[in-house]
Amino acid sequence: MQMPIPRRKSVQVTGRTLYLTEDPALLKQQLAGGELRFDPEQHALIDNISTDELTPGWVCYYYDETLARYCLVGLRGGHIERDAIKNGGFGVIVSGRSKGCGSSRETAPYSEREAGIQIVVARSIEKIYGQNCQNIGLLTTTDFSLLDRIARGDEIPIGEFTRGLDPISADVVEYGGLFAYNKARMAGEVSPPTLATPPRPMTLCEKIIAAHAIVDARAGKIGVPAVKPGDALFARIDVRFSHEYVTPMAESLFRAGVGPEAVVTEPESVFAFRDHLTFLDRVMPEAHLRLGLREQAASLATVQQAFTERHGIKLYGEVERDGRTVGSEAICHNKVIEELALPGQIVAGTDSHTCMAGALGCFAFGVGSTDMANAWLTRDVRVAVPQSVRFNLIGRLGPGVTAKDVMLFLLSRPFWKTGQGIGKVLEFAGDGVRAMGLDERATLTNMAVEAGGFTGIIEADEEIVRYLVEQRGLAAEDVRARIVRADPGAEYMATFDVDLASVEPMVATPGDPRNGVPLRSLDEAAGGPVKIDIAYGGSCTGGKKADMDMYASVLRQAVERGKRVADGVHLYIQFGSQDIRRYAEAKGYLEIFEKAGAELVDPSCGACIKAGPGVSDRKEQVTVSAINRNFPGRSGPGQVYLASPLIVAASAIAGKIAFPES
């Protein structure tokens, strides 16, 4: 007789507490074995610790217990060295607001857990990071009063860590992780709550979730009349994808959790991408080469390819041109829009910017390795129905103002900077959105996660119908039949009316996408012109067809005036997919880019994750970039300013951050 899977009743911490303070001396004191008597009035904690700081990109070449050695080695200031957390005897880590912002990489909490951390305490916890912690059994809390009890050696009831969670998440925490929970679920020891929400007006995401809610998995019964925020359920996924950064770790978890003979369910709806580390060899520092990281990183692609071949999964890999390998077929998010996702669907991918596909009117979001490993088997994902925040974009953008400026403006608002938007859906609506093309809408949804949002979404309309008919040859009526619309009277957590005419060209100063300031005030704030070394136009956010139009409009004018990229500046233009590259070539943009002095780069995530041309290699270097996030160290040790494609191209010509000449 099989024994029931046990639930955790309490936890007793066996290690020390590490306070990640802004004071380097206090941090070093603790790492050296000293204790800190924490006083919240006296000691400031570090806010916005991103997953890039927990496990920098190069650390993610590992996907086993080796990660423990590198926990927090990317923390700003460079004060935490290899093995410092693992050998420090710590059981608790404490920090400020927005712990775990940025990438969805599960390596981040995994490194903490393997280094001996049992509890993460922070003022606020980002959505994906928090769910990844739950999935692997790492406890999190925003209740600082627990620290005194932990210091006394008290046994803390598990209920302290499930308070406020939805029922499924609470069960996952009690069972010590998602795999243990699912084993208990399959054994009939635990069941998701029965959904009984009566019919009600629903938001766009709520309607999609309700249509995909699993009522009876064995009977194939899917769909409920209504859901409301807080309802916990499992939802059927239409598109599942992963990239080489994550596939190996997810497969390892899949085999460990299900068994060596585990088979992916319905592999025709599963996709894999070789798109993150394509150009890593070009920029890997000598120190990493000596650590053997070239071979370790190369193994990720090898493991992924073997996995896709074993399970019959389509792999979007590298491409050849003129007899040589030149880059990837596409960055995953661009290809999902070009070829895979449809209005009304649910899309889950192992990348935080999966939300970009919300521009098509689907519910798209990032998940961690454990969620994906489970989804390969069950084809579902757990969802606590999120609250939605509606942004009514009214009017028209002024000359030279783009969707990137809109997002940098919105992210700089107190609602997001204070963390109120964590885990919320950003639903964009209004005539200002409808006036935008798909690519500009995709910038809005792509960057929703930079606010800590669950996802971004825009109701599909005739612009999306036109795109899907032209791009994929679909029948217009079939596309229209898929469109989901929010109900009149739907309830939103908050509604903001944004007059687009009031939005100016924006720049986010280094450290966080929420550091947006008007471009006109940048020089004054910086004490003079911000001279640049690198201008980077690319990534899923800045490498779309409309972005190519913007780069070309600025660079064409510069070439006609006899100007080129300023001396000492490197301009990189990277395409989001081969389809986008072909578009630029057909438009004659490649010649314009080359005449202006730009270096053209084929598709890959590249510099956005410190893995390709365009990365900085010195702290004093300054980059202006069209990517979506500028957390410390993400694109190299230099300082990264975020801006629109127009500003990136103009800055390359001017040699400083500047608006295009009229």
C-alpha cells in the first residue's frame, strides 16, 4: 500500500539570517561571519533585486546543484563571491521591495534553495519568482515580524507562509513543491477547489481563463461560465514553448518527477527555440572560458536537441546563409507572434516576455522550469485568476513618440514603482491602441512584465485579422471567430485614462525600467550630455518590423546629410527573426544601415542577456538600448539607458543620447 504524500506542518530554520543591506560594510560583515541586529529605521535593504543578480546569465549554463555556488554573485556592487552564500551557513535571506523582478529563470530561487536558504523575506515578491519558489519548496513571506521568531529558534507554522494564497498555491506550499502536489493530486489525495463563480461580466483575461478552465481532466471537460479574481484552477494550454536556456533544466525535472520513460503529451503543441546563446562565443570573457563555461553552455543546445528529437517536438534552431551558420531562426517571442499564437488562446513559455503575444489578444505569460515540466505531462498550468488594470489610451501620439515611450512613461508612475501592480494583468484599450499597428502593440504587452505584471493583453481587432491573414494565410472569418472581448461592466482593480498627446519621448536611466524620465530633462539631471559608447537596436522588443522602419527613417536622413555613426560609438541593429530580416532587406534598409555604419546582427537574444554583440565589457561604458530591461549587469557591467528605436538611432549618430534631428 502506497503511503500518503506528507504535508509540511511547520518549519524550523537551522541557519543564520542574511540581510541584504545597501551598506556594503554591513553586508561584508555578515558574509564574514558577523551578525546584524537589524533595525528597519536604520538599515536600508536593497530593492528590486532581479533574477539576473541572483543568477547572472552565465550562471544559468548550469542547471543542477552547482547553482548553489553562484547564488547572488551578480548582486550590484560585486560584494558576493562564489560559495559565499553556500558556505555562509544562512537559512534566511532578507531584502526590500520587488524581490525577483526580471527574468522568469527558476535557476534564481533554485540557487538559493541549494545554498541552504529555507525562507526568503522581502517587502514584496514578484509574481513569477514567487511561484517558482513555491514550485521548488522555497518558502517566501512579506511578514517581517517572523524574523524575531526565527531568531529565537521558534518552529514556524506553515500557515504563516500560506496566508493570502489561493487554495492551490497553499497546497503546493504545504506539499513542499509542485511535483509532490501533483503526485498527491494524481493519487486522489488532494483536489483543486470546485469552481462555482456565477455568471458575471468579465475582463478579457478572465473570459479566456474561464473558457480554458479544466473541470474534469480525465473526461476532457473544459470551460466554466465565469471566474473571478482569486479563483484557483488549472487551465488548458494551447501553446507551450521553451528555449535552450531552460529546456535542459525542465527536462531534468520532468524525468526526475515523472520517471525516465516520461512522454510529452500532445507534442504538436510544444515548441523549442535555440535563440538565447547563439552568439555567446563572440562575447564570452576569458575568465569564463577558463571555467569551462563554453562547453557547459554548448551542452544546453545539445541536450535540448536530443529532447526535441526524442519527443517529436518542433525545434526552431539556427540557420545558414551562403554556406555558413549566421544566427537563429527567430527570437521565440517574435516567432510565437509570426507563426504560433492565435486570439483567445493560452500561451505559456519559459521566458518572462512570453506576455508579448498578448498583442494578438491571447493570454500569454512566462513560467518556470517546474511549471513547464509539469505542463509537458498534463498540458495544463495552475492559475490564480489575476486582477486586471485597464489602461485607456486616448488620442494620438505626438511626432517622434512611440509605444516604447508610452511604456517607459507608465512604468515610471507611482502605481508601478511602489509594487502595486505586481501580479496584475495590464489590459490596454482605447482609440490610441487601435491606431497602433501590431508591432507597437507588442511593445506594450512585452514590457508589461517590467512592471511586475502578470501579463499584458490587447483585444484583437481588424488590424490583427489583417495581420494574420497576410502573415499566415488564415481565413479572416476564422480569425474573427476566435476574438474574445471584455464584457461591458467588467470589474478592474484600477482604471487609468492616458492622454497619449501628453506623453513625451522618454528614457529610463540605468538600473531599472521604472526609472523613466523625459528625454528633454535628461541632460540637466545627468549634469550634461550623456555620451554613449554603444547603441543597441534589437531584442524581441526592439527588433520588429516597425522598429526597423524607425531605425531606417533616422539613419536614411543621416546618410542623406553625409553623416554616419559617431566616432567611438558602435551601433548594432539586430533582427527579431529571419522574416523581419527579409522584410528589412526588401525595403532596402540593409544598405541604409550599412552606409550609416551599423553592424547588422542576425536573430538571437544576444546583448539583451549579455550573450552577443552589443554587450559592454567595462563599467564606464554607456549604452542606449531598445531592449526591455536594464537591471544591473544584464547587458554587461556598463550603464544601460532604455529608449525608443528612434532615440537609439539618433544617439548613435550624435554620439550622445539625443532625439532625431528634424
